Amino acid sequence: PMEHISGKIFLVRVDYNDSHWDSSTGELVDARRLRASLPTIIYIVENGGKVILVTSQGRPRGMVVDELRLNRARLAISGLLGKPVRLLEGKEDIDGRFRLITDEVENSVKAMRCEVVMLDNARFDVREQSKNNDERMSLARKLASLADYFVLDGFPVAHRDETSVTEIAKLLPGVKGYWVKNE
């Protein structure tokens, strides 16, 4: 059990990466993964905590691909929670590399009054799937600096060697979310 939730920020690694969107209407066909993450998010929020959702979509390989932006997932989880979830978009740096955590993202988290925000597609940042340990740790440190705790709650992604799954757990005190516990 997690004490001291109130006022704390939880980086929650979920897995909304699926292709269950109707290609013609753009509507969500299968919300299982979104629904599976609700108990953890609701528990944190009801106990006064704040949530930063981290997920990926598709295989953009460190490039920004418009169809793989997370607006649909953000709208879907907002609808299921019954409260607005803000998408904190990263951006390409002057070197042309995408940064998941920018100064603007850091400032938005510091100013967080709303209870749930979502980071941009983690896989837009090449460091998410990099094999280079220094690159991975640079992203992990940025992610860890945003939050007090790490929650692994994306069961389908729990076995993946991705920075937001494995490296972040080395830097923040962490727990398993309800989705992972229930599987």
C-alpha cells in the first residue's frame, strides 16, 4: 500500500499502444487497455495524487509521425475518467532530435493542478528504444525528475526493454499498478 499519495506525482507507465481504432471512422473499437489502467489512475487521483501517463504508439523509431500522436488516446482516457487529460507535447530540438521532456513539459508538470496529464508518444524520442546506455539514462533521468514515484501498470509492455519501463524503475521508488498485479 502506498502512503503519502496526497500531493505526490506518479509517473504511470501504461500501454495504450494498440491498433483498435476504426480506420474509416477513427473511433475506438477496443478500449480494453485504456479501461485496464483506470483503477490505478483513479486510486491515485482519489487519494490526492497527480498522474503523468507515459505510453507509446506504433513504431515511429525516434521520428515524429503525425498518425502516431496520442490525441485519440488522450481523448479516450479523458472520456473514461470523466475529466480532461492534457497532452504535454514534446518537440524537436535544434539538433533535429525529438525530446519527450522539454522545458515547457517540465514547467507544465510543476504547475499541475489538474490531476492527470499524458506525455507525448515515448517512441518519438529515440532514447526510449536506444541500445546506448548513456542515451537511455539521459531520458530516464529526465522522466524521473518529473515525479516522486514510478508505477508500472502497462502489463503488455512490462517485459519490454524500453527506457520508460526498465531504466526509470532504477531511479524512482516504484510499485506495480492494479493492471499488472491483476494479470
